[in-house]
Amino acid sequence: MIQINLLPGARKSTKARGASSLAALKAVVAQVKDPFLVAAVASVGVAGTAVTFLYTAQTARAADVAERERAAVQDSTRYAAVLAERNRAQAQVDSVMRQITVIRAIDNNRYVWPHVMDEVSRALPPFTWLTSIQQTSAPVFPAAATDTATADAKGKAKAEAEDDESSAKPAKPKAPEPPPALKFAINGNTVDIQALTRFMRVLEASPFVQNVTLAKSALVVLDGREVTDFQLDAEYQTPDSTAIQTVPVTLSVR
């Protein structure tokens, strides 16, 4: 293929301009002979590159942190209702457990006096009669859940402790203290001192009564007869499971 250049001076001018620019650049570089100036220019270039890289990295990191914060806020909002419902359910469970504890304490103590009266009646010998049976120990009341403020404070503290629980070993719960023993006094009269001794011996052999002691005894005149007025101190004891016999209760429907 044959090409004809109709403007013969155009190509030469382009080459001349490129050669002149290269010559000017070489002249400028040739004039820069100070090494510190070269180092300063290179430092400025490196610093600019580093600033650009750090800005880009920090911008990406800020965007990532902002995205994570947005996700955390969404999760917190989403689970706020669940946590509130959980706290309400836990408070209801604690309230029910306190009520069950009160009911259990009342149920465990409701058969104490029937057992005591039954054993005293079983051990009472002839020619001996009783005037009174009374409790001498302090009455034991079940822990009622009436202080709602204290219960709520304990529930909140427990929830915070569960939320802030770390790898430390949790403390073992303390065992409940057993209730104090029921003490009672038996007052009566007898015309036979040996009957009083037999009465004490049979009571002590009972699985429901322990620590039977003679507190006082004196001769008194009652209806023209000389009798022995006595007082026995005793304690109720929880019997072995083999000493308690349970029978089914049946009701006839007519």
C-alpha cells in the first residue's frame, strides 16, 4: 500500500516538539544536583501515598464499624421485648416458688400436734388425768412472700448476676436451716407415782416424742384426796419413715 504525505512538514514538527520536551526535562534533571532536595521530593511523594492508603483504610474500617453498630442496634431492639418477657416469667416463677415453700412448710407441720396428742393419749396410764398440754417453744412461722420490694430487688440482682456471669466458679447455694424443735409441757394429776413413771417411759419410747423429763411434781389435795400434781417437758421429733403408715381415704357416694 502506497501512502503519500501531502503535508511533509507536519510529522517533522511533531517529532521536533517531542524532542524539545525531552530535552527540557533532561535539562531540569541536570540542574537538580542537590541530594537533599531529591530526598525531600521523594519523601513528599511517599507521604502522599501513605496518607492516601491510610485514608482509604480508615474509611473502609469506619464503614464496617457503622454497619456492625447498626446490626447491634437492630438486635438490641429485636430482643428487648424477649428479655422483658423473660424477666416477667422469671418473676412469676420466683413468686410461685415462694408460695409453694409456704404451702409446703404449712403442710409439713399440720400433723405435728395430732401425732403428739395421739401419742400422749396412747401412753396415758389409768388413774392419771391431764389438765393442759401447751407449747413452750417459740412458734415457727413460714417465710411469707409479703415484701414484694425485697423480692423484686433480689430478682433483679439475680438477673444481673446471671447476665454478668463470667468464667468464675459460681457459689454453692446455702442449705436451708432446719426449724427449731417443738417443745411442749404436759400438766396433770395422778394418784399413783408409779403410773407417772410408766407414763414417762412410754412417752420416751414413742417415735414422735423425745427428751421427756419431769419438770416438777408436788402433792396436792384435790376433792379431799391427796394426788400428785406433775409437769412433764418433752420435745417433738420427726420419726423415721418406717414409723409412719399411710392408708388410702375412700368416700362412699350414695
